Amino acid sequence: MVKELHALDKFCAKHNIIHYLIDKGKPNQNGTVERSHREDEEKFYQQNKFKNFHDLQQKLYSWNDYYNNLEHCGLNGKTPNEFLANYELINPPNVCT
């Protein structure tokens, strides 16, 4: 059986992004993702009602902006935006060394 590449795999290959799947039965490998999904579910989806897709998009944009400007313990008290800005200073994107 020949399996066709998923669109995400094609996108990653085109942009030289390493994409890998976690091993089955290894929940410790996806703890960060599970935590993020739980946060979104409890603090966004359960707290909002959406009139239509456009309403969802607007509220999701606001939620992402809010969440990415909150301090996170896992980032040593920095917001995700602060952490990313600092990371890009140290490791500029699209620069080969």
C-alpha cells in the first residue's frame, strides 16, 4: 500500500522544516501539546459562543494575542512573544550558519 504524503508534510519539506510524529503510547512526548489543548478548551472554547466562522476567527485572534502576552512559568516568566523575540535575536530565522 502506497501512502500519499499529507499536505503538512509537503509544506514542511518545501520550507525545510523538520516534522516528526511522537511514538504511540508515549504521552510524555506530547505533554506540552496536551496542556495547550486543555488551556484552549477550558479558557477559550468553553467560555465563548460563536455566531459564525468569522466570529470564531475574530475571537480566536484576540485569544491568541492575549495568551501570547501572558507570562508563562515554562518560559521563566516571559511571555511567548518576549521569548520568541529574544530567540530570534539569538537564532535569526532564515540565516544559515
